[in-house]
Amino acid sequence: MDPLSADARVETDSSWFHVDGLAAVFAAVCADAVVRVRGDKHYEKTDVDANRSISYRVIRFIPPFVERASLLRIPGVGARMVRNVAGDMAELDPEDFYLLSGVEQGMRFSEWVRRDKIPDYADLTREEVDYRIDRCLDRELIERKTIQYEGYQLTFEGYDALALRTFSERETIDGVGSPLGFGKEGDVYEAQSFKPLALKYHREGYTNFREVNREREYTADRDHVSWLYTARKAAEREFEAMEALYPDVSVPRPVDHNRHAIVMDKFEGVELARAKLEPEQAIGVLDLVLRELVTAYDLGWIHADMSEHNVAVAESGITIFDWPQAVPVDHENAREFLERDVENLLRYFGRKYPHEVPRDADIEGIAAAIVDDSFTTIRAFGVE
Ligand SMILES: Nc1ncnc2c1ncn2[C@@H]1O[C@H](COP(=O)(O)OP(=O)(O)OP(=O)(O)O)[C@@H](O)[C@H]1O
Ligand SMILES: [Mg+2]
């Protein structure tokens, strides 16, 4: 069934469209569609050729109370909910992990790893590889594609399993619990240790990058940059920034990092976007967030994706999280990123608390005060 024929309001002026509420769930399930939900945050438009073959799968279950869903069209296969592999771990043998890390190694050189190269990469006999490939295919830890040759690729589940095994070998975590949040570019789960932790798997590059790849018609393998690399780089950057900032800036304590995954302390509170502040608290909270940005700048970093979705508010204070796109203060566009961060915050507060925070605050002046470390309160910028 074509999701467009579902009884729902659909915008078709771009390569993706929205439908509302339950209708979206229904349309998506019928169409086996890709569905992503993100409050009022929309996905970027992409120039996907409408004639391309499109396949859909449900990647997020949408509870009926969710007001709006976005249906995102993804060409080809690839975008889908990444299953929580924690439950598979006990069933996997050490040889299954050799196979997975063999495929991982091969993916440094080509997107699809030739079957006949896997025994060397995995350090397994040909017969063992045959057996392990079947087991890993069954569990969707790898996928197969026959192009000019028979090739294999890790799925995100396979990559997750490798990271999870490393964390468990290092005794970073004892187990994985329920989901804490699914963002645009990360899946976050509760993790058990002697204290509650959060495990974040980065997903950058899995969908968007594939589209970019397709558009550029990458053919030569030397040009190949895999989603593994993109996601791993994002996790490395996030961990690096958090290590630099903790504990001076209120970020979750970074605990461990492997491949595309990071482990950090679980924070208290709710996303600012969902927090119900009393109007008279609004300025105070905005000041707290901006002062964290001052300290981060002082330590050499700009968040560069600041929004009401990346700040948690609790009785005990605020936490600023989601740092993979952080840039050093000597980045050539540093000032632009900083001003955008300030602008995003002020726009949000101005919209939600219009009597407390004016919409025309001096963004550049505030950014300048962050840079020269003179910022103390938003009240110094004409805010009553
Ligand atoms: N340390 C943590 N403790 C508790 N919950 C967390 C933690 N880190 C993330 N979360 C939850 O997971 C969600 C997604 O996390 P995060 O914003 O880091 O991922 P993202 O996919 O990069 O987000 P975005 O969509 O903003 O790019 C958060 O909104 C939050 O609810
Ligand atoms: Mg986020």
C-alpha cells in the first residue's frame, strides 16, 4: 500500500512528507514505512529522486499519543529501527565475534567485503566462516549483497554487538536496560553497572550518508567512506569533548568509549523542551545554560547543536548533552556556531516564555560576552 493513499494530511512538496498522529502510524505500518518522530523537530529535506525505488520499514514504534510523525522516504534499503542486540549476546560464540570483526576489518577497504577474503580477515577456516556467516545472517548482524561478487557488510546490530562485547570484556557495563531516548543520530539505552549509566550508539551516516554517497555516485572503493567510520568519528568526537569538559561543565560524566558507542552517567531530569518551568524560572535556567556555554568556551569548545532537546533540567540543576558535533574554538566558523547556539536557545525561550524573554535579544552581543568571558546574566542584554 502506498502511504500517500492513507487518509492523512500529506505534504508532497519535497522528497519527504508528514502525516499526523495515528494516521501516520497506520500508513507507516501498512506501507512497511520508515517513520521517525521527533517532537516538533523536522528532518532535513533531501533531494531524493522520486522515481528511485523506495522501500520502507518501520523504524520507530509510534505510540498513539504522539501528535506528529514524519515519514521519511529513504531510497533503497538501509533505514530501519536498529534492534537492541543486548539480548543476543549470550547466544553468540567467540567465533561469531571473529567473523564480525573480520567483516569490520574488510569494511575499511570496501563497502561490501568479498566472501573469499573473510577467512583471512577473521582468522577462521573457510568452513568455519560458512557456518558463522549463516548464524550472523540469521541474527541480522551482517547482510549480504551480490553485486559483481558476493559481499558482506556489518549491520548496525553487528557493529553494536562488537562494541557491547568490548564494554562487557572491560567490565564497563554489566547489562543493557530499557531505552532512554532515540534521537536523530543516536539510540540511547540505560546500562547497568554499580550506578545507572547510559549507553549511546551513534547512528550518523547510516541513512543520510548513504544518500549522499548515492548522489555522488561513488564507485571507486578508495572514495568509500563507510557509515561505520562516520558513526565512529562522531562517537570519538563526542567522547573527546565530554572528557575535556567534565566536570567543569555540567555534562554527563564520560565513562568509556568504543567504536561508535559511548558510555556515560545517566543524567537526572527531563529535556528542556518537555520541562514545565514557571515563567519566573525561565531567565534563571537560560542563564544557567548560557553560563555553561561560557565555561565550555573557556575550555576550548563550542557545542554547535544547542537546542531545547540537548539540555536536561532537574531539581539538582541542568545537564548539557549530545556533543558529537562540538567544534574547537579555533574552528574557522566558530563564531557562527556559537551565535547559532545562542540564537537557538533565545528563540526557544522567547517563544515559550514570551513575557520573560524578548524575541529580539542581542545575539551577537551575548556571543561576544561568552567569548570574552564577561557574560553573567541575560539581564545585562536588555532582558527584564
Ligand atoms: N546520559 C543520558 N542519560 C539519560 N538520558 C539520556 C542520556 N543521553 C541521552 N539521553 C536521552 O536520549 C535522547 C537522545 O540523546 P542525544 O540527544 O544524545 O542523541 P542524538 O540522537 O544525537 O540527538 P539529536 O536528535 O538531538 O541529534 C536524549 O534526548 C535523552 O532523552
Ligand atoms: Mg539530541
